[in-house]
Amino acid sequence: LEHKKSGQPGVYALFTADEDESAWRETLHNLRTHLHEINDTLFDDRALRLEANAFIDQRLTDAEGVLDNLQALC
């Protein structure tokens, strides 16, 4: 998928086009950082913010694992 406003390719689009896997991994890392920054503004309570970040981290780690498995198959 791509960014609706900028047209920049998303993680999966980069995954399918990238032969050295650096672009999609970097984009996934940047997404994680961006979502943590959003959580910093949403959650004043540190415990809630850490819980929200852990939720995001787990989902992104799972997604990265799926892409790693796909890459191993191809």
C-alpha cells in the first residue's frame, strides 16, 4: 500500500520491489518510531504509553516475521 497523500510506497510495496531488503526494514523502523511519537502525545501516563508501545511493537514484529517468512519462500 502507498501513502494516500504523498504516493510514497508502503512497507509491502517496498518489500516486493526491494532485493536487498533494506528499504522496507528501514520504513518499518521509521513507522515504529512515528507511532511511538504519536503515543507520546496521546498518553501522559507512562504505564499506558509503554503498554501502547508494546502493543505496536508486537504487531510490527509479527509483520516483520511474516515478511521474513515470505522472503525465505521466494
